[in-house]
Amino acid sequence: MISFKQLPLEAKAAVAAGVVFFSMMISRSYLAEKLDLRMRRWLLRLQMALFANALMLIGSLHVWRSTVTTFSRSSAASSFCFMPWKVAVFMFLALAHSSFFTLLFLVAEEPYFFSLAAYTCLGAYIILIFFLFTLGSVEQAYKFLAGRGAKAGAGNKNRTAMKPVLAVMLTVVLTVVGLLNASQPPTVNSVEIPVHKLPSAMNNLKVVLLSDIHLGPTVGKTKLAMIVRMVKALKPDITVIVGDLTDSEAEIIRPAVEPLGDLKSPLGTYFVTGNHEYYTSDVSNWFELLKSFNIRPLHNENVKIASPKSADDWFCLAGVDDIEADVLRYSGHGMDLKKALRGCSSEHAIVLLAHQPIAAKWALQERPDINLILSGHTHGGQMFPLNAGAYFLNPFFVGLYKVGQNTFVYVSPGTMYFGIPMRLGSRAEITEIVLRSP
């Protein structure tokens, strides 16, 4: 029987990831009610950081072997540039691994440069791993097609050396493009949506949709203030924030949230939780902070949005807690559609705020009379090559979907980004939704 010491490093990293994952399950199932909130918060974040780093270690070993070890056996090892290159690769990997720990130690009103550098390296790490894997697969396919009898010569050695060089070059180019794209202000996307049974007096009602701002290590007060200015310029009747506003505790990041106090929509500003609110383990304090800015959390509840012209003309605006609250066993929280839609009948239009598209799907299975659901969560994949995974894991990916005869689902690609300050194949968005009465 092979002992743990005899296992290759990749296998050891996989075992470590499994152990951390198992500890996370135990914490959620058996320790959730035994630990106080602050301890649960730190334990969950530490476990998530350790789990991510254990998985990343497998990729980091591959990166090191591809970009350093491959050249250590060649004439390049004796060149003056080889040692600085080894240091650069080591620092790159160290920064990428440290990114997850910035949530624990480096969150303030504005992002720290270290956090921005660490998460940029994480984004580049993901791209590099993808290209190393893809080019490696192409190389293996070429060898298979060329036949096993082909002799290893200078041409094969050159191809092996070119693989990491090409991967690094592509990674650098896409990282720069992604950083420049994410640094731009969100685009304003105007969408007209017909809402069945919307009173004619409320035709052309303007709703501004925000999602996935992710205040935390790489998004701070300056970016939030810019978003608020853009929203105010649109002069919405209603503003809604459909989750993942933050990645940190309310007390720590309160100064960065102050621009939200300038969001003043005539018919109100509303908020529902996303999965990242529950990762902070500080939802109650966030609710109180948002209320101080006249932003109403819809905690499995609804409000009647009445026309300024007539109190008899109204529609039901409801919001549900994010489904992650059930997974985390977050006390007093979890998606409860029946409670959220209590008093909302099919005689009036129903608009639901639900952070995750999968929650939108579940809601429509239970209440097909919902007319419009506004979601976020997917970020439109945020960056290549994560786009494909986000596409296949969500029933609605990004943009407007028609479901049945009288129902629409709109999924925001996100107003900022999570952690990695990059966007590739997606664009941050503030959505201006104009409700049309049929």
C-alpha cells in the first residue's frame, strides 16, 4: 500500500483539498449552531481559502514545471535571465495563491494595491492554466496522429519549449485586454420588457437594475460612487440591487458604502441577498446599514408598487433570499417563495427579484404566473475561459429570456466584478429596464 509520503505532490494537494472540503461539510452540518457568528464567519472564509489554494497547488506545480523546469535542462538555464525568470514565476504564483486571503486581512474603503495585484495574478493564472492545458492537448494529439514511431528530435524539443512561451504570451495579452475592459465604466443597456397585466398608468415605468458590485478587496468607494452617479443620471422610478453587493462585513467596509445614500428613486430602492452576502455571515448588519440609506431589503417579502397617478394601479414587487442561505444553514434565511409572494395574486403583475438564475427557474416551476424575474450572479462568465462554465451551469446565462406566454427573465452580467479586476468576453452593465403595458 502506498503511503502518503510516497504520493506525488499533485496527489497530496488533491488529498489536502478533499480534507478541507470534508471539514467544510462538517462545519456546515454539525458546527453551524455551536459556533458564534464571528467564529463561523472566519472559519468559513479560512476553509474556502485553504480549499481553493489546495486545488490551485495542482495547477501551480504544472505551471512551474512547464515554465521553469522545462528550461532548466536546456541552454537557457545558464543565461543571465533565467534566475530573474524563476523569481518572477514564483512571485506570480505566490500572489495568485494569496488573493483568497485578502478577504480576511485587506479590505478597506479603497482597494489595496496588493489586493489588486494578487487578484490580477489570479486571473492571469486561470488563463495560463487554460492555455497550457489546451496547447498540451494539441501537442499530444499531434504526437498521436504523427505516430508513436516518430523519433524525438530537435523539432520535438522546440515544440515543447514553444508551448509555455506561447501560453505566457497569450496570457499577457489577454490579461492586459481584460484589465482595460474592466477598468471602463459599466455600459448602460436599455431594455424594453412587456409586463402582462401591468396597469396602463404605469406604462414606461423605468427600473434600473444593479447586480454583483462586490464591494471588497478590489472594488471600493470610488467605483461605487461612479455607479451611483450613472444611476442618478438615468432618473429611474425604481432601483433594484439583486445581490452580491458586498464581500465583506458591514462594519469593515461601511465607508465604501456611503455613496448608496445618494440613490433616491421616487418609488423606492430595493435589495435582495446574493450568495456572497451569506459568505460574509453578516446579513443582519447589512440589512440595517442599507435601511439607514433608505434601501429596503426584501427578505422573502413583497411591496405593492403603486402608480403616482392612482393608488388603484399597482404591481407586486417581491424578493427572495439567495438559495445559498439554505446550503449554509444560515438561521432565519433561505428562499421562501410562498412567503415572498404572500398577497401577490395573478390579478396583478408580479415582478420577482432573485439573485441566481437557478432560483428563477425554481420560482417559475412553483409560480408560473410570475411576469418578470430579475437576476444576476453569472457575471456573463466575467472572463475567458470561465464563460463556458457559467453558461452550462445556469439555466439562464445573460440577457433577456422569454419563458412561456407571459413571463420574462432578465439576467444582468453584473455591474462590477468579483475579485479579479478583469473582463474577457463580457462587459459590466447597468441595466435600464422600461416596463411596457401590453
